[in-house]
Amino acid sequence: MVALYRCRTSLREVAELFSAVIPPSADWHAEVWPGQTGLVIVKQEGHRLALPMTWGLPAGTVSSPAPGRSATTIWFRELWPRFQALLAPEHRCVIVIEAFAKPDRHEGRATRTWFGSDDIPLLGWPGIWRNGPQGPGFSGFLVAPGEIVDPHDSMPALLAPGDAANWLDKELVEASFLVRRKPSVEGMYRDPTEEPWVTPRSR
């Protein structure tokens, strides 16, 4: 799974890269952990909007990974066909992401390794979203990893900002290819760091 990503950007940059209408102001976390606020693109009334939302679908949307936990990542096979209504265009979103992290474990400790694009400042992560009692929440699709992410067993489905319409607007048969296949990792970087893998709950 993916449990940490970065979104260090501005609303103006999001508007330019994703051709999205932005609110006058919005708050989101620069480093996003499950349960924290990220920035997502949705399509409403024919307009592409950038909105802050909580990372994690509202409880009861789909089968939870564990009691009391919301789904922050999901595989296409977990939705099709049982929850296929969640794949309708009105529930699709594109998560704005700069890079995602995976834990590297060595000598009894874990550190962060970041993965992003050398060529594109922001990427889109296809996902789904729903409203809930505590407000809207989202989840991102996982796919089999490219070689750069080995030995980890998954990575986000990724697309360039200019390809956001392929997920937001296309018929499901065509759109689903984006969340079922390995993304191209050409131009992606792998950045091992000495930053400890410490979740907000363990601090």
C-alpha cells in the first residue's frame, strides 16, 4: 500500500497544470498521511474543481481494511463488480501528488524513500471520493509496481496532469486501464533518505 505522499504546491500551480477551478483559499498538508487533508480534482456540473479532502473514504463506503479504519488505497478488483457504482464519473477524482514514499527497512529501522517524476512537477493519482458525515474523503488506486519501486508490491496509479480527463471523463472500459496496469516509470526518480519512517500517531 501507500501511506505517505507529498503535495508541496500552490493553488495557482494546480489550476495551471490540471486546468481546474480553484477556491479563494484552501488548506492541506504538504506531507499527507492517512486521515490528513490532501488536494484532489473532481468534476462537478461540467467544471473541474480543486478541493481539499480527507485521505480515507468515509466509513462504510467499501469493506474496511480493519475495524475502525477507512480505505485510503484500493485495487480496481476490490470495486469491480461489487462496488461498481463507485466507479461512476461523479465519484472519480484525481489526487494531486508531487511524490510518494515507501519505507526502506534496514538494521532494525525504517527510513523514507521518495518516488516522483524528474520531468513533471505534479502528478495525478486516480482515485474515488465520497461525501460522509465528517465531510468528503478519498482513496487512491494501487497498481503493480514498476521496477523502480521494487521490492515493494504496489505503487499508485499515476498520470500526467494533462491526462486527468482520461480518468475523470472517459467511459469506464477505457478509463479503467489507467487503474489496472503498471504506469510508465520512465523519467521517475528514486530518492533514498535518512528521514525516519515515523507516522503522526507514533510521534
